[in-house]
Amino acid sequence: MSAYDKVVKMACKPTPAPPKSKYMDNIIAATYSEDGAVRDVCIALAPKINELNVIVVFKALIVLHTMIRNGATENVLAYLSSSEVLPLRNVSNGKWK
């Protein structure tokens, strides 16, 4: 269990409200880290995307979008294009399959 499991769990709670900024700030800070924190966040985020609750899935997609938009975009996209954790292999070349 990584340090980001709890943060992702709290950011993707099944309540009809946006993720709290105190959780999003930690996740965005992880994208700038060079110690593999992006990997840990994506591993914690993967089961949330496959969840049955649509609110949890929507929040997980919001978290992923925020990581790309407000975080270190190159770090996030490089990890997503090279990893099998989230099935987004063609992210870096613009082909979504």
C-alpha cells in the first residue's frame, strides 16, 4: 500500500461533490516528483476507473484530467504511454484506442 492509496481513495469518494483540494494538491505535487510517485498514484487510480459506482469513476477521471492539466504534463503522459496500469498506450501520439 503506497502513501497515495489513501489520498486517491479520499479524492474519489462516492459523494456527489468534487474532489477536495487538499487531496488534489497532494496528487498534483506527486506529478512533479521524480521518485515514482506518478506510478503510485496511477496504480491507486486504476481500480477506481473500473469501479461500478459512476461517481467514483467520474471522480477518478477528474483526478486524471487534473493531473495532466495542472501537474507535470510530460511526466504524467510519459508514464501513461509507457505503462500498462491504465490502458492508455497511445496517449503520447494522439491516437486513443
